[in-house]
Amino acid sequence: MTTVSLVLGSGGARGYAHIGAIEEIERRGYEIVAISGSSIGALIGGMYAAGRLAEYSDWVKSLSWIKVVRLLDFTLSKGAIRGDKIFVQLAEILGNPQIQDLPIDYTAVVADLARQKEVWYQKGSLLDAIRASVAVPGLFTPVIKGASVLVDGGVLNPLPIIPVVSSQADLIIAVDLNTGDVNHSHLKLPSNKYLRRSGMSDEWNMPDVDTSSTENDSKEQNEIGGRMDILLNSVEVMQASLTEYKIAGYPPDLVVRIPKNLCSFYDFHRAAETIEYGRLATREKLEALEQGDTIN
């Protein structure tokens, strides 16, 4: 059996594509022996390593937009969202295993803002490691540990390849969520029936909501959404550039590239179609690999 070290990148809701990628890799008979991930990649990689990916997949597929909103606990200090409600749900699915007790090698990559360096979680609480790695600056509150301020691993390493290099697997497969170009030309991007444009401000214009607000209210709403869009778009531009440096430095055997226009960073209510796109994109790449074609 061909063994795989899997690298799962950061990219918000596009990370649901990681689920489809894992499903397709397993379906084709490959054995995943090591996983590293940043942000959403650390979350989904952790669910897989702990044997809870199916339960997590079922849960995210059940999330509507309003259910996602109800999971957000907003705060005015250190970040927009505490994340407590979300992690109560994740703990119910995952429990709180220790990383060193997982059946496969696992690394969650985190950025320490205070020390300006990467931190690799390869032992200790899996839930704590995931919580630190998904703390997108300005969106989720950071994790404070002593003198360390721990945030989203994608700040420094959005596609953490190096942690799996020593795993001695037959293949290193990386799933990049930050590519600007769609390279799966025959795969149809899912449509978004709720958004007329893109951006958080449009999320409020649901079909069953009365949007007949005053012109000033509308302008203020668009301005708020626009600021969040600018923040997240800036993060994505930075991560796309960093990702290319990481791939150039340690080229994986195969890169599955998920386009940024698949969905918005915060479209966590669109799991089913995003998972399916990740599965199909991975199938295309693995078929090319198995046929000896150029794959990256």
C-alpha cells in the first residue's frame, strides 16, 4: 500500500475541501501515515487523526447560515469572536485526546506573535493545539500561554510541509487553499444562491429577510462588511505568497490546488459542495499521478 504524508493548508471555509481530499485519498487505497496542518488544516487533520472526521463532516454539512451565526460569540477585546461555543461543539465530537496518543503522526502549526516564530504542536492536548492554530488575528481571540501569544499558523506557514518531511512516506500530498487560478477547468465551481456579490456585507441579504432599510443603514452595513473583507482578503493575499515560497522550498510530490473563488473565507454554511469539490479536485490529481502525467 502506498503511504502518504498529508499537508493541509489554511484558508477558512475552503478547508472543507480537505475532507473531500482525505476521502478520495483513502478511497483510492492510499494510507495516510502523517498529517500536518495550519488553521482549518490543523482542525480537519486533527479530526482525521483522532478518527472523528466522519462525525465532524456530518455536523458541518448540517450547518445552515443561521446556525453558523448562532455559534459566534462576539467580544470587543483581542478579537471579534471568542470561539467558546464552537469549541464546545468540537469537544463533543473530538473529546480531548493527547496528540502523542494518536495513531498517526500529527502536527498543528501555530504562530507565536510575541516570539515571532512558528510553534509545532506534536504532543499535548489536541483540542488546545487546534484552538491556537485557528485563531485568525482580528477574527478569533488569540491563545495566551505565559509570554506567548498564539494565533493562526497560516500567519507564518499556511502550507506546513516541513513537519512531514521526516515521516518517510512514499508520497507527500499538499492541499493548497489559496491559489488564485482555477486549474481544474472541467470542475464546476458551486454557485452561491445567497450572495449577489462577494463579501460579508452581502451575507445579511438573505432571501427571507426584509432588506428595506434606510440608505444610511445600508451604507453603514456595507462599510462594516467591507472592512472585514479587506482584513480577510489581506490575509489571503499574504498566505498565497507564503504558500508559493513553501512549495518552492520543499516541493511535495503532488499539490491539490483549491481556488480562492470556490467560496468566501467565512462561508461555513456551504460544506457539502466544498467537500465535493475537494474530492473531485483530488481525484483529478491522483488520476494524473497514477497515469504518470505532470501533476503539479
